[in-house]
Amino acid sequence: MDLTSRSSATARVNMTLGVLLQITFVAVIAIVVFGDVSTASDSLKQLVAFGAIASSFTSWIFISNALMDFQKESEDLTAAEKKTAIGKNLIKQPWPLFQIYTLALNVAGIYVALRAIYN
């Protein structure tokens, strides 16, 4: 398997892991909402807060790595690949904006989760 194929496979795995961790983060939010964690003991609040922070931050790491792989892959296209519809689309993608958006979404999610836990 060549480097490009390995990189693409790694990026897909990273994106999948990132999405699974986002689902975990949503589950943590469900626990906060339906488990009435705001009235729970301090140790339980800390456990749920840790879960929210860890799942969100780890998700961002995997998604960020996948986005970087996709960006590098789009930069390594051959001249013939750049002329295809997929190649043209890959070149136009605002990869840095995707990075910023993903980070902002995760930070906002952590903030909202912590507010819900400790209010």
C-alpha cells in the first residue's frame, strides 16, 4: 500500500473515531440533562465533567488529524487529478476554516456542558 492510500485510510479512521467520540459527547450531554447531574454529588459532577471534556477534546484531535490528512492529500494531487471534479473540489476546500470551526464547536460544547453541570 502506497503512502497516499495509507494516509487516506488513516484519515478515514481518524474521522470515524472523531465522530464516535462526538456521539459519546452527546451521550454525556444526555446524562447531564436526563440524569439531573446539576443536583448530584461533587464527585459525580467531576466524573461527568471529565467525560465531557475528554470526549470532546479527544474527538477534536482525531477530526483535526483527519482534516490535516485530507488537506495534505489535496495538495499532493497530480496534474491529472487536479483536473477532475473531485480534484477541483478538494483544492477549493477551506481546510483551515474547518479546523477553526471544529475547535470552536468543541470548545463551545465543553463550555455548555460545564455550565449545565455546575449550574
